[in-house]
Amino acid sequence: MRLPILDKHPTDIPVSVFRGSRVCLHLVYGLLLAVIYPHLNQARQNRTLKNWNRQLLAILNIGILIEGEQPAHGKGGCLIVANHVSWLDIIVLNAIHPSRFIAKSEVRDWPVIGWLCRRCGTVFIERASRQNTSTVNRRISLLLGQDVSIGLFPEGTTTDGKHVGPFYSALIQPAIDAGIPLLPMALRYQHKNGEPEFAAVFVGDMTLARSIWNILRCTQQNALVVFTPALMPENANRRVLARTAHEAISQALHTMGTGPQAVLQPDESDIPNSRLSPLSAYELLVDPLLNQLPVENS
């Protein structure tokens, strides 16, 4: 697939390399957190996951704009379905509403990333195996019943963000079984002037390294997330539910950017209570370096 031209004013290479160094440092910080993460209670897991992902987006100079009504935190789980543009989608959605995501089994074996995903409770699926799908569905139903939110990209692949591919409905069945709301969300990346930004797009034979470099080279971009009304699954057919979610996301993609937007703000509960927590120590280490960088002009 041929992609549109990326940002016409890319970040200087030294700044991009510095951002990459910060990403590596943040990844090491994530590995340390992952050691204790499974032993935290659900509330602290959500807070830790949300903070780490928000910090990563800040390093990459990616903001989040939100349209629609966000689901209330602590009000039970839901099955989040969204269009899929990039590996960055998981970072964005976890920064808003921490969830366990469903990923292809190959991710389990990725260096470093696979281990992090396992520690965070990612649900892996072998897409070619119907028996595995049935097993995964039972696990998802159990998690939803425990008020855990699950994230799903029903397209099964990524697109350039201009349209939504066909949805596979098999993994929507757990929401019906558990009587849990289905929450369709539309996502795209845009420049600060509102024009589409394609640095985050991860499609075709693009390598992960190339994708990361494109993002590091992008001056600034925003992820625009649109929450559409939740779908209640009572007595619903999974194919009908998938089609309804697909239509909602497709419509949101065509109209997104026209409604009122809110900039994602930190929650008071996310602010560390201790005077020198691991989070604040990490920020003290990297923020003074960041503040020495020249201001970029677009």
C-alpha cells in the first residue's frame, strides 16, 4: 500500500535520536514496573498502565483529543472495539481507558515487547484455530465478568485510517455471554492543524523499526479518539452487533473533528503521593534534559 506524504517539517535527526533514547529509557522503566505489575490490585494496575502509556506519548510528543462521552472508571468492564491503524493504538487507548488487549499469538514471541504484553495480561489468540478461539472466548468472558475491560481490533489487521475494514465477529461473542456493553471507538492521527497525519500508520510490509522512526521524526501529532454510544448486547446476534459497531465507527471516522473536543487531562488520582516516588524520580532524570532542547517551529 502506498502511503501519503508524511509531515513536511520532520524533526531534526539529533532531536529524533534523543527522543529514541528517552523511549529506550522509558522501556527499561516499563520492564522494572512489569516485575511487580501482576501482583498489584486492579485499581493500581490500571493507574500504573495509564501513567506509563501517557508518559510514553508525552515523550513522542503525541497529544490526545477526545470526542464523545468516555466510559466512567470503576463502573465495570466493557468490550472496547476500535479501528486499527498502528501498534500505537494500544498505547493511546490504554492512556485513556486501561484494558487488556487481544493480540495475535506471534506477539508473544517478540523480544521485550512480548514479555511486557504477557506481564500486562494480554490475551493471545491463534487466529487460524477455531478451538483456540473458543478457549480465548471463555477466558474473555471470565475477565469481563470480573469487571476487566478488554480491547479488540475486529478488523484483524491495520489500515491507513481512512476507512474501516471488515469486522470479524467471533471475539465479540464474550460480550453477549457476559452481558457486558460493547463500546465502539473511532481513532485517527492528525497534525496539530487538524489535517491527517500518517506517521503512525503501520501497514503492509513496513517494519516495526521503520514505523518507530517515522513517529520519532514527526514534529507533533494528535490522536483523535471518538467515543460512540455503547451497544447493549442483550439477545443480540454477534454478527448484527459487529455490523452495528462497524457502522458506528465508520460514521465517526467520516464526521470526526466536527464536534466538541476535550484535551486529555491527568486525573488527580494519578499524581504520586510520595515526595520521591519511582515516577517522580524518573521524571527528574529525563525532564531537565528535555527542557534543554530548542523549541521546534512548524
